[in-house]
Amino acid sequence: SLVLVTGASGYISSHTVETFLDQGYNVRGTVRSKDKGEYLVNLFEGKKGKFEYAIVEDIGVDGAFDEAVKGVDGVAHMASPFHFNAEDPEELFKPAIKGTVGVLESLKKNNPDVQRVVVTSSVASVMNSNIKPPHTFTEKDWNDVSPKECEEQGKNASGQAKYRASKALAERAFWKFFDDNKPSFDGVAINPPLVLGPIIHQCDSPDSLNTSVAVYYSWLKGQKTEKDLPAGGMNYVDVRDTALAHVLALTKSEAGGERFITGNGPLSGNDYVLEIAKDFPDLNHIPKGNDDSEFKKKLTAEAIIHDGSKATKVLGLKYRSMDETLKDMGTSLRERFNF
Ligand code: NDP
């Protein structure tokens, strides 16, 4: 069968395309340029499934996906801007919301026989930043705080609020489309926290690294100091587990209509520096971490948790270890950027 993956040139989506191809699915990926498409054709040569690309320059434009959706059996809609530098919230809202609803409308118009659409949402659509840790968020929770901050403050809202609101509003619009239109196909949302692990997508310079890997890169390059530690409070998941979650979500019938947090628990800057010291002892400009087990336990106990157990229960998703995620990410970055 043929699956459409939007924004296929991205960090998570390129892994998702790879996982689909490895499992024997054929994939059509949307990219913004021929150059990005050809990079992927090269990358995926010799895979079990066949890869092709379609150019969609801007997902925020009316009818952007009208052609790309033709003939596909399922869709993973992953394209959406992820950065904290937007001036006007609309810069993010338009592609995030119009892109999401646009895929669904194009399907309704040109391919109503499609079976399912999986959208890459985020814990940004789940979390409430007014709630102080320790606290556990589940799929029942919705982030209404960031959209409100953007509504009240517009351009003056924080960069994080603008991004988080774009994800929350896009996922709300996704579910509303199903309520309003009752199409014959159904939907699933995947809500990852910070996604980490090796890069396989086109990225020629560290300056153009995707947002989540760029955070780790700055630790790996010694751009952070002891003052920045312990930098707790995040949750994370491996990019390969996130990719597999999309594949499982598209294929497991029980997943229809559900949201899934794909979270493998808390992670801190302290974890980064300890792992870097273990895996790459030659990088000796890294601030020293604290390996004391009581200290580490306390950091975890003080963290927000995005509970990823439903994805294990319903999708059968197993999370790989933090060691593996961080080591493979470091190795891939050192290989890519030669240091
Ligand atoms: P990337 O920036 O690597 O991928 C984003 C993709 O979306 C790119 O292919 C990008 O194309 C495309 N895109 C963005 N805006 C447009 C537009 N207006 N028109 C067409 N294409 C567009 O980031 P990630 O892989 O991290 O993000 C993928 C998805 O995962 C996003 O929906 C993000 O919100 C979500 N997510 C990411 C997390 C993370 O920690 N990385 C955590 C939770 C959710 P191009 O590069 O050509 O601009």
C-alpha cells in the first residue's frame, strides 16, 4: 500500500519514511524542493518499499495537497514549523492549522477512500505550563494556556507559547474536522515530547539543525557550561521510536480516534553531559555532570511527566534506552559535522 508522509525532508519524518519503507510500504513524501526530494531518493535507494516525492512548497496555501493525496491509502501529516523565533503567531498558526485541515480537505475532495490520517501533534498540545511539577500529564489533558497567551499578547507572547499554541490549535482543528465532517476515514494523533536520536535528513550545517537536536548539539560542542546544569524538566523520546509509533498508529485498528503521548520519561542536561563523558571521552570541554544516584532521583522526582504508557499498551510501542538514544545521536552528529 501507498502512504503519504508530509514534510518528508524533516528530522522525524525522514525516519518515519524509512520505517514505512523498511516494513514494505511504498511512500510518497512531500518536500518543498526538488533538491530535498532527490536527497531522499538517494537515501532510500534499495529499501524494501518504493519511495517517490511530490513537491508542496507551502502547506499553508489553499489546496496545497490536492494532487499529493491522490491514490494513497494512509497519511502521516508531519509537516509543521518547529521553532521559537516567530514574531507574529500567525507565521506558525497558518501553516500548522491550515496545513492540517488542508490535508483532510484535500482527502475528502480527492481521495475519500483513504483509511486513516495520523497527525504529528506534540506534548505542546497537552501540557499546561501553569501547573508546577511534580505532575503527570496524560492524553486527557489539553494545552489551553498557550493559545490564550497568544490571543491576549499577540506578538508579545513568548516564542514557546507561539509554537505550543500552533500545535494545540492544529490538533484541535484536526479533531474538529472529524466531528464536523464525519468522513469515512479516521484520525490518530501522536504527541511526542522532545525528540532525540540520530539524524538522517539533509542538513549541511549545524546552524540548520532541527530545534530538538540543536539543543543537544550545543551541549556536545561545549557551548553550555556548568552554570547551565542540571537543566532538568524535559521529557524525551527516541526519533526511531517516534517514527515507529506513526507506523503502528496508521495500522492498528484500535488506534482510531485516539491521541498517544510517546514519552520515555524525563531527561536533563545532567544526563547529556554524563552520557557524553561516557561515550566521547575525547570531547573534554564538556561541563562535569553529577552522577550521584540520589541527585539523579531527585531531578526525576521534580520533573513533569508526559505519560507514554498508553502507546505501549495500545500500539505495542517499546521505548529504547536513553543510553542508546544519546549515544547514537552524538555519533551521527560527529560523523555529519566531522568533529
Ligand atoms: P523539522 O523542522 O525537521 O521538520 C519540519 C518539516 O516541516 C520540514 O520538512 C519542513 O520543511 C516542513 N515545513 C515547515 N513549514 C512548512 C511549510 N510552510 N510548508 C511546507 N513544509 C513546511 O522538525 P521535526 O522533524 O522536529 O518536526 C516534525 C513534526 O514533529 C512537527 O509537526 C513538529 O511540530 C513535531 N514535533 C517535534 C518534536 C521534536 O522535538 N522534534 C516534538 C514534538 C512534535 P523545510 O525543512 O523544507 O522547511
